[in-house]
Amino acid sequence: MDPSDQKFFTVIDYVIFAVLLAASMGIGLYYALSGGRQRTTQEFLMADRSMGCLPVSLSLIASFQSAVAIIGVPAEIYTHGTQYWFIGCAYILGLFIPAHIFIPVFYRLRVSSAYQYLELRFSKAVRICGTFTFIFQMVIYMGVCVYTPAFALNAVTGFELWGTVLATGLVCTLYTTLGGLKAVIWTDVFQTVVMFAGQLAVIVVGVQKTGGVADVWRKVWEGNRISGLDLNPDPTERHTFWTLGVGGVFLMLSLYGVNQAQVQRYLSSRTEKEAVRSCYMVFPSLQLALALSCVMGLVMFARYCGEDHSDKLMVIYFVMDMLHGLPGLPGLFIACLFSAALSTISSAFNSLATVTMEDLIKPQYPAMTEARATLLSKVLAMSYGLLCLAMAYLTHLMGDSVLQVALKIFGMVGGPILGLFCLGMFFPWANSIGALVGLCAGLVVAFWLGIGSILNRSTRPLPLESSLCSSANLILIGLIISFLTGPTKEEDVMPGTLYPLLGKLFCFLPEHLKKKLCCVTPLGQTVSERIDLIAKNLATFIYDVFAVE
């Protein structure tokens, strides 16, 4: 594969790519002109809480599967082998826990922003700190998500880089602003299908051109790219089962448990059962996405037998090498790449607009009319789109290393946010001061690990370890500070904000000890519900005593 022998798009490739952008815009226009025409914040930001589990589940996978992952995972497998594939083990707990803990808590509280929970459980100050942390995380990451596919398209078409960046950012901004969350979810559905089709096309053609399945297997086996289960406990190893299987659970929880982009999709479901079902339906889709990316990396290795192409955009050159001469297929894969980018970016725009509106603006202006609030939400979505274009420009100035930097920042911030929600849901005695100090401590630890990794030019993927360490650190510090400043009594905590995890873990303890140590109140019970339950039990008791056989 000679880098000077670049292969470019044909007319059909351009047509396929244009159809992707036009279809995405069309979905946005449809929802802007139909239904309630996005005239309320509930419709614009929450899709009227009317979505079914299938579109929600496909939207959840599309939000996770960014262009960075489609390019990065095959390159990881090509260079280091299939050990990374074991992160799929983390998907089990990483989706089971959100389905049965986080979703019920958020859904029953009827919040619009995940950070509303922090005010209900702790205080307004904790809510604002959580909101700003999330905004910082997503704005930085979006710059990379906009820039990466634009750079790829520039490599295969000769298009001006900034023309491509603007086309991507503006199309995404427009359909998100026009169609709201419904448009975002349904474009995600369309884009997920395109993603899978593009990756599958590259794999099928690549296997055929490399000599068939048997030859691919022989080459990757001889090249030591098939990895066994590595149980090495050394945390400095690049990938082991422990860093992937355990650290990966915390990364998944930070993405699928408490990240606003995903929480907002759960909350758009018609019922809590539909929301839980959508979370379960993500599992096979995630496993399929991981398998396709890993197999693509193996086919790449079989094709080039481990040649060093670190100076190139490896996956894109491979795609053009495999699909050149097959009109339409290169365009399909680049459309797949842009589908991943558009779904991730649009999710971010919508979630950023939601947290800004619900957490920062509405509390300051409670008398704002619904029409003005909806208009302002649309302006916010557009503003974040333009801000992310600016971040893409900064990505370009910082060079190739910014990809690793942005991914590490995403992981560094995600861990403390996860720890903050876990502190509130699982530990009834945690107070607001403990939450604030714990969040600061978690961010310090995460950034210490991340910045040290960046300065040392470490190539290890930090987000897994960072999520685990910073979450645990935040919870420990938060509990210590809470005890020192006066722990919260369970009866003073707002009903519905606690999950009785410790009560279930320590079910063997006497009842009076459980009441002192942990939450024993069933999830989501309000004071009136408690009274109703007591009255019902009392009525049953009286009936049993006086009933005549």
C-alpha cells in the first residue's frame, strides 16, 4: 500500500455520501414540520416521552459507536492483537446495572436532566458542578468527533478539510436544531444501519481479496494476533482481562448509567419497562459492533502482515485499497464513518442543550413561557454546534496527539461523574459537602493520572483505569467528609433518590443494624406510598384476626 498511490472517490461514491447527508436532513425536517412541530421543550428535548424500545436501543448504540471507535478499534487490533476484544465481557454488567438501578431511579423521579437528580439528592451547588463538568467533557470530545471523519474524507476525496468539517457540523447542527430529540433518535436508527453495512462490506471484500477465511486465520495466527485470556494482575500492562473486564464495567457505567446523552434516551421512552428493555437490546448490537471492528483489524493484519503504517490513517487507506474498483462501496464506508460521527455529535448537541436549559437557565427564570423556553433550547443546540466546530479547529492546530488527549479527558471526567451519582444513590448518609469535596478529589486524581500519561506519552488507553480509580476515590473521600461534617439521616433524604443496594448486600444483618448502616426503603417509595403500604398491611392484619372461616 503505497501512500503516494492514493485512491479517490468515484461519482457513485459521492452520490451515496450525499444521500446520507440528505436523508439525515430530511428526517430533521420531517419532525420539524410534523406532530407538535417541536413547540414544547418536552417534545424538543424529551421526544414527548413517547419513544419505543427499538429506536431507543439503536440510538443508544449509535451514540456510543463514534467515528473515533470505528477507526481506532481496528487499528488497535492490527497493532496489538485481539486482547481488546475481552472488553465485551464488561458489557454484561455495564448494561445490567443501568437497567436495574440507574434507569428506575431516573425514570421514577421524572427528571429531564440527569443532574436534576443531584439537586434532589444533595443540593443545587452539586447539581451545577455536575452540569459544568459534563459540559466540559462533551465539548472537548465533540471537537475530535467532528474533526476525525472530516480528516478521513479529506484523505480519500481531496476535498478541502475545512469544507468537510463545516458540512458535517452544519448538517448535524441543523437537523438537531430543527427536529429535536425525535430527529436525533430516528437519524441514529438510519445511521446505525449504514454503520453496520459499511463495516460488513469492507470485511467481506477484504477477506475475499486476502485469500479467504482460511488464509486470513493462518496469517493472524502466525502473526501472534490471536490473544488468549490474560489474567496478569500487573496494572501497567496495556490490556489484561482485569483492566478490560473490571475497568471496562466502570467505563460502561459512566457511559450508559449516568451520561446525559444516554439517560435522555431512557427518559424519552413511553414506559420504564420500555426503557429497561431498550438497555437490554443494546447488548447484542454492541457485541456486533465490537466484533465487526475487531475482525476488520484482523483482516487488515492479514492483508499487510504487520507493516508499520503508524504515519497514515491506517483504516482509511485499507478501505480504499480494498474497495477501489468497486463503485459505491468506498462511499458506503465513508458514509458509515460519518454516520457514526453524526449520531454521536447530534446526541451531544441535544444533551448539552438539555442540561444547559434544565440545570442552568430554567431554575433562574422559572416564569419563562413554554414558547420562549423551546426557542431558547433550539438556539442552545445551534450554539453548541458552532462551538464544537471551533473545537474541531483547535483539534487541527494541536495535531495528531489531540486524539489521545481528548479520549483521555473524556475518560478522566466520566469516572468522577459516575462516582458522584453512586455516592448519592447507594450511601444514604452522604451529604452535600462530601459530594462536592469528593467530586473535586476525583477530578484531581483523574487529571493527575491523565496528565501524567499525556506528558509521559503513554500509549495505554487510560479511560478504563481512570474511571475505576477516580470513582472509588470520590466515593471514599465523599463518605469520610460526610461523616466528619455530619452524615445525612435517611429520613432527611428525598424519597426516591436512594437505591437500597447496601440493604440488599447486608440482608443477613439484624433489622436495627441495617437501619443504622444502610438504606432499607424500597426504591421510589414516597411518604404517601409508605403510609398506604402501612395502611394496607394493617388492614390485612385486622382481616386475618377477625375473619370468620
